[in-house]
Amino acid sequence: EALNYAVFLTKKFGSEIIGIHVIPMPEKLLYETEFQNWTIKVEENIQSKLTLIASELTSQGLNFQGVVLKGEPNKEIVGFARREKADLIAIGKRGLGIIDRMLIGSTTLRVLRESNIPVLAVKKRDEEGKVDIRNILVPLDIYEKVDSSLNYAIDLAERISANISVVYVFKLGPFFDEIPFSMLEDAIKGSSNKLAKRVEEIKLKRGIKHEINTDVIRGISTSTAIVDYASNKNANLIIINTHGRKGVRRFILGSVTEKVIQESTCAVLALKP
């Protein structure tokens, strides 16, 4: 599925795809003769599949290079992307079951944590057909001076003719039901005004005139609120920063991004500020 998204973006941007497959092997086994013979056979099999993919994509006028690596997957992926000066890492993620969520952390989330390059995490879609991104959702923290996710969304939306919606999650505390309704509504209204002002400032700075929708949503869990909103609004892609401030705030924002990747049914593009 990651390849399908890569093909979609390549057609829009005229870029090149480098497809890599990492044979997971502990470093201490890389030089054992028995394992070397085994990896040669596996590598030949994988390389033949990559050659078929290259042939198919070449027939579509796309540039594809297949590479087989050995070692720890997340380190090999991040290191290769850095050396090749890649603009984006597209990687698949598993389903939404408990075991699948645990497995996601083994590679996809490690790549996300280690990469300075934007990471696109995609889950296999239920429906068949070509990838199409029409609605982009950008979660934004109005108390953070980090605009890279929205700027990235704007650049992407202009190339693929997509709509952008920006949301801020007004997090409800455990005793929110004890807060007077009028006070809660005033706080949400204030957040809505701040969000709209922030987006308008970015639009003015970028010289953008087309509409960007803004919305403030309530939720006890920030990640769940984002995922539910994306599902209800038929978002095809969520673009989100991995973290903002340092220390505890950075840890919290990072964990939100990881949970969104784990729980979202649509693709998630995560990038560092």
C-alpha cells in the first residue's frame, strides 16, 4: 500500500521512487557463512520481485529503483533515506487489532522517532482502486508556534488540488462536567478565534486566498478526537507534527502523533517541526 501512495505522489511531483526491502538480521549474524547463504537466496527472491515492480512502473513512465538491505529495519531505512537525500519515507502499517498495534511500534514508529525526513504511514485500504487524496486534515496546537505541518499541507494541496481542514483539540479534563456550561463554551469560542486567526496569518504570509476550514473539537483523548474527526469528515490524509516544545510537552505531543498513526484508518504524514 505504501507503494501505491508513492506512485500517486510521484505522478504529481515527477519524482523517483526507491523501493527498499530490509532483510531483518542481527548484526552479529551478518558474517556467519550459513546465514550468508540463506540471505543470498532470500535476496535473489526479493530482487526478482522488485525487478517486476520496476518493469511495471517503467511502463507507466515512472522511475523506480529497487534495493535490498540487511540489518535492523528501522536503522537501515532511516540511514538509507538520509544518504539518498530522500524527501519522504512511505511505509506501511498493520491493522487496528491489539497485536497489530504492538507490531506497528516495531518498525514504523521507530522510523518515525529516528527520521528527520517526513514519514508517511499508510494502512491497507478496504476498497480497491487508485489512491486519491482529496481531503487533508491538519491538527494544530494553538499554543505552539509550529506551522510546518500546515505549510506542508498547503504545498501538497496546491499540487494535488485537495481541501484542507485545520483542527484544534480542546482537551476536556476528568472533571469537565463540573465546569459551568457557559464558561466552557466561552473557552471553546476563544480557542476557535485563536485558531482562525492563526490560520489567517499563515494564509496572509503565504499569499493564499483559497479557503482553509477551521474547527475546534472536544475530547478527553487528543488522539482519539483527531482520529474520529478524520473518519467523520472522510479525510484521506492527516498531516501532523511529531512534537513541539522540549521536555514533557515534547513527549506528550510525540505520543499523540504515535497514537494517531496507530489508530487512524487513513494515511498519516508525520514530520518534525
